[in-house]
Amino acid sequence: MERIDKILASQGIGSRKEVHALLRQGRVTVGDRVVRTADFKADAGAQTICVDGKPLIYRRYMYIMMNKPQGVISATDDPRQTTVVDMIGPPLRRKGLFPVGRLDKDTEGLLIITDDGDYAHRVLSPRKGIFKWYEATVDGPVGEAEIKAFREGIVFEDGTQCLPAGLSLIRDGEQPVALVRIQEGKFHQVKKMFRAVDRTVLALRRIRIGELLLDPELAPGEYREMTDAEKDFVFSAQKQV
Ligand code: URA
């Protein structure tokens, strides 16, 4: 049992102050009774709580899949730039949301946004060996030499050693598209790995984390709540490069 104001605020219904106003205005029901006092105790798992007649779908934590568009930053808030968290509107919006890892401002694709710190930690932990898959459009050929260099572990200019990574060609041409699989998340990692083999990344899109695929129905900028199964797909990671 928890205070009704705390439950409502935790579900992104509003700040404590806003929630208190809703309660005073008689807009909150628990079961079939109108609740006006902030310290009323409710069981969010067992009782139906409604705001303006609409049932609250109670979630301890929120897990969102976003197709991150270019031009927004992977941060929680920023005084000048739009962040991925700014893009989340009601009913999924709530306090404490943050992106799980970072995609560069000009990178598109699969991004998880949650308020569950333990989950984020497990997704990002290098020890878990979870592969992140990217589609990279580059400015020159991708052949055996590049594939071998990625497989053996790229070394950046500053001497940083990367773990073995997968590289394969998806589409050949003047600007080939390659599939890259990495199991760590160093700053600008994919771009720097291509720099190390004399290629420049022209466009980058993350399409998969572990076994979790970016929903093709989501256009850039769109997002939706993840299913329980999808939350776990992230950890059914393939171990081979
Ligand atoms: N590697 C990069 O270089 N950029 C990203 O956004 C993600 C991986």
C-alpha cells in the first residue's frame, strides 16, 4: 500500500503539486470511491485507480523503444537542445526517464528509454557481451581487409584496443552499406573504427540490441512501450562475433 499522491506522481500523472490539485478537484477514484486526500493508501497492483475516469495502467518501471531521429541528443535534459526524453509525451512520460547508452546526435535508430537503473546497467555492462548492431553507410569499399581488421579488434589512434567486432557487407556501391556488430560502447565507437581503416561513416543507424530488433513500424521520432518479452530479448545475446 502506498500513498495515492506518490503513486500518481510516480506514473507521470503530474508533479506532487499537480496531483494534489487533481485530488482536491475530485478527479481521482480508487475502486468506486472518489479520493480527495493525498495520504490515502492504495494498492496500485490490485485496485483500479482512475483519473478523470481513465484507468491508470500501473508500471513500476517504464521501458520505451524509440526510433531515435537525427538531430536530437541522447540525454535527459539540456538547456539548448532537444533530448530524446523531451520527445516522450503522455501517457508514457514520467519523471526519471533516461536513455540507455548514447547514440550520437546524427545517429538514428534503436534506443531504449527507461527509469530502471538496474536494467540499464545490465544492458550496458561490457561483461554481458551484448551485441549492438548498426547499419553504417561509408565512403569506400568494405572488403576482406576491413572485415579482418574488425574481427581482430581495431586499435584507435590513441592506442585504445577494441574487442573483436563483426563486419559484413549489406549493399555494395559507391557508398556501401555495412552491418557492424560491437559488444561495447566506446564514445563514437563505430565511426572511429571505420576511421581506423580509412573510411568515413556517412550515416549510422542502430537496428538491434541483443535479440531486440528495432520495430520497423516506428518511423524516426516515434516510440512505444516495450513488451515484457522485448525487455528480455536484449539479454538473449549471441555470443559469437
Ligand atoms: N558508434 C558511433 O560512432 N556513434 C553512435 O552513435 C553509436 C556507435
